[in-house]
Amino acid sequence: MCVFYNPFTYAVESIRFSLYSQINFEYGIGIIVFTIIFLFLSIIGYDPGRGNLQKKGGK
């Protein structure tokens, strides 16, 4: 059951299907959904105050 929530599985299966010149829309949708989720979480978690420019004295 946890295989459905593993983004690595979707990527590997998409590569496997592409080797046989087939398209699996279920895994394509999974990759898009996980990309949106991780992008959203990274945008929410970004803190510019902890960046390298702040520590190096950049402007």
C-alpha cells in the first residue's frame, strides 16, 4: 500500500514503460501530482533569512 505514496516508484515505472514505447497515464499523473506537492511544500518552507547572502554580508 505504501508503494502508491512513493514518488520514486512512479518515476521508475514511467522509465520502464517508455523503454517499451508505451505511455501509462496513471504514473504520469502521479509524477505531476508529486511535483506539485513537493514544489508547494518547498515554497512554503523557504526562509530567505537563512540564505548564504545573509551570512556572507552580501547586499
